Amino acid sequence: MTPKRSDHSEAQSAMTHTVRADYDWTAIPPSTAVIETVAVALDQEPTEITPLYEVIDPDALNTLMRSSDPDSVDDELTVTFPIAGQSVTVHGSGTVVIRPAKAGSDID
């Protein structure tokens, strides 16, 4: 799975893009998907960004997301947290959305 930027303007910095990626939670752990998608959003290697365990328990995220019904139409289960100046939203359906943190927020 290669996450795709939803904003196609290459002149903008990676920090101004929203990146959305869809995953199959039975094939890839949500914690791994988050790191891969954040790395794409920041145009960095996964090892260069803040470790996920510093902002959220990766095992808890994996357990929670994998316990949801991936075929749920309304996609009600979501977890949102900050990492590396980005706002990450993980959906129970397998979607990971990375957005730049809003100015003035408490995100690192």
C-alpha cells in the first residue's frame, strides 16, 4: 500500500498536504500503517519521525482498530492523535488520514 497525497500541487511543502491511505487491517497492523503514512506526508523515512509509542500505545491502537468491523459503512470508530506536527486520524474501516496540525494547537 502506497499512501497518496490528496493535494496534487507539488509546489507546496509536504507539511501542507493531506494524505489519505486505505489499508486492510488483517494484512498490516494499524500502527505500521500510521508510521508509513506519516512518513509519506512528511517526505521522510519512517525511522526519522517521532516514534509512535511516544504519543500512543501501538498495541492498543492495533487491538482497537482490528476489533472493529472493516465493512462498516458509517466508519464510526476513529482515533485521532498528534505526531510530528501532524494530526492523524485512524478509521476502523482501514483509512489513515494525515493533516497538518492547525496553528495554535497543542500538537508537537
